Amino acid sequence: MKNNIPPRLHIISLGCSKNQIDSEVMGGLAFSSGMTIVDHPDQADVIIVNTCAFIQPAKEEALEVILSLAEEKKKRGRDLKLVVAGCLAQRYGKELLGEIPEVDLFIGTGEVGNIVSHLKKSKRAAVITKPDFLMTSRHERILSSNAASAYLKISDGCSNGCTYCAIPSIRGKARSRNPDDILQEAQKLASRGVKEIILIGQDTTAYGRDLKNRPKLSDVLGDMAAISCISWIRLLYAHPAHIAVDTLEAIADHKKICRYIDLPVQHIDDTILSAMNRKVSSGKIREIISQVRQIIPDVALRTSLIVGFPGETQKRFERLLDFVYEIKFDHVGVFTYSREEGTAAAQLPSRISEKEKGTRRDEIMSQQADISHAINQTLIGSVQEVLIEEKSESKDYAFVGRCRRQAPEIDGVTYIKNTGTKIGKMVKCKIVSADDYDLFGEIIKG
């Protein structure tokens, strides 16, 4: 091992798409330093677990993976370097250093760009610095997702101060990338064969507010749409307090930009919204949704909700349930409130049992299944452009893909009957059937 850098690296990436990009950057830096990236942990001399710590279940998952690898390290009887990176390391790295001796290195979110120098060191350590790392187009990423689709992080950190969220303390304040740098990365991804670029950040609609010339998200979208070889552009994480008319108009004006809005409202009761510090009222949320559907009539609208927040009485929950029925979102994700240490909401009284939180989540999702089913039925007979992503395990359907209405990992998929295509290809399909979340189609010949 030259310079004490293990030549074979395996990265396990947990949590969100923002974390996935950090893993891809670390992989790219390691590869550039001469290391080999391997697909399986048992092939590796060093394993990096890039962790999530957003909510309690994510922390539990991360610890389970780390402890499993610690046991594996004991069994191997040979040298293995175990590194824990990301959000869990940023929050608890110094504490965990003494509790899990099998872990050689804990590095926080601010140290992503320094991964190679850390791997050269032999001494056990927890390197937790200010969470201010911001990738650029100069970082060569090892794409861990399908090459036909890739995330592009336009900003990092968050300054919104939602009372339930620990992200500002883990990821730092909102930091936007320069527009030219974003476009350079988009061009690089396009040259690598990426057909869909998904713009992400903790709050994409707050983009540019921290930069001197205050660039607009709408301009970035418009300029990106001019890049040849890109077929789809998708925008995620649009905060309802910050989404602007010019952003909606940019989506409506450019064919490449998917008519898809991810608008995480979290709740609709004004008392709860205020307690969450969401900086938007129920009336404003309804006004925004109306505006979105007016400017982009055929939009696919997604939202995320939190149930069981302190003070969510049965009446306030029913108000949220009625709202979901009224709006009829195309896609909905529901999270049960997780009480996170260090957040303002952790001190709030009127706590709700885990059992009741689960019941409320299930009630909304049951209602949403009926709504999604009804919406999907209206798509039968329509022609949809589909990005083929993988082979199907179903004997009746050869491939699985997504149409413009479907974001990866969080929405349903489109199953394709035909065998005459390949992964990474864009095809036009006629939708022949649909269930609660998924579509089923046949490729249109010619």
C-alpha cells in the first residue's frame, strides 16, 4: 500500500440523495489518488460508511451497519480500515470514537473534500470541523446511481431554522454554488451520457440568496435546458415559502424541464406550521398550489408531510387529512415526527405516542393510495416518455423505468412489456394499465 493508502475502497452510502453525492465525490477523490473502487465490502481494504442522522430511524440504521462491519472486521483476521463519514459522524463522532474501537476514523460533513489525506493517516481519530464543504464541478464523481440519471447539488446546508430539523447544525448554513459552476457540472454529466439531471439541495428554492449577485434559480434552469444531450431536468425540495413565479414559468416554458414540483408543505394547520417555524401559512400554501396548477396545468405535484408533531390534536390532524383529500397530490410521503436532540421542537410539550403517530401516517397513506389510484387510471391510454432504468423481475414485464411524472426512489415506476430496448434508453410508451402507484406500458413502435 503506497503512502499507507489502501488500494481497494468500498463506499456504503446511507440516507438522502445529498449524501449520495458526497459519497460519489469521496469515491472520485479516492479513485484520482490511485485507489480502486470495488463493488463488495469483502473485496475492500477500506470501507467508508457515509451516514445519515436526520431522524432516529436513520441513526439506528447507520449504527446497525457500522456495528455489523465492526464484527466483520474482527472475523477477517487481516487489515481493514473502517471509516464513518457524514451526518452521524458530524453529530456524534467524538462520542462514538470511544464506544466503537473497531472504527478507525470518524470524519464530519466538512471533511468530504479531504478524504484522501485522512485515509493516509494511521492514527485513530474523530475529525469534526465546521460543516462548510461545498462541492464544485472540479470534483470528479464516481456515479453510484444509474448513469442515465444523476443528482446535481446546487447548494448545501440550510438557514430556514425549522424547529424539528437538525440539518443546520449538521450541514451548516445555506451555501449556493456559482451558476457557471453548476452549468459546467451539468455539461460534464451530459458528456458522460446522463439523460436526466435532478437538481437538489436542502431547499433548492432558496438558491442564490446567499450570493452577492443573487442569481435566480429560473435562470439556472433556463440555461441548463439549453445544454444538448440532456433530455430531462427535474427539481426537488422546493420550499413553499420560497418558490417564485419565475421558477414556475421556467418549468412551463422549457420542454426539457419535467412538469413536476416537489413541494414539501409538512402540515396545513396554522398552529402547527407556526410551531414548526415553516414561515408560511395554510392560506399561502393553498395559494401557491393554485398558482402552480395555473402556470403548469399538467403538473405532477408531490409533497412531504409530518404527522405527530407536538400539539397535533386530533382536530389538527383531521385538518391535514382533509387537506390531502382536497388537493389530491400525485405523490405524497408521510413521516412520523422524530424528536431530535438540540432542536427547538424537542422541548415542546403535548407529545404524541409512537403508536398514534403510526396510525395517523397509515390513515393518510391509505387515503392517498385511493387518490393516486384514481389519478393513475386517468393516464391509461396516454403516451408517456419513459427512461429505462433496469430489468424487471416480473415475467410479464421486461423492464422498469420512470416517466416524467416519477422521481427516482420516492415515487412509483413504469413497467414496460417490450423486450426490444435497453437500460438508459428513452422510449415512448402507451400506458395500458395502472395500480395505486405504478404504471404499466408498451413501447410504441416507429
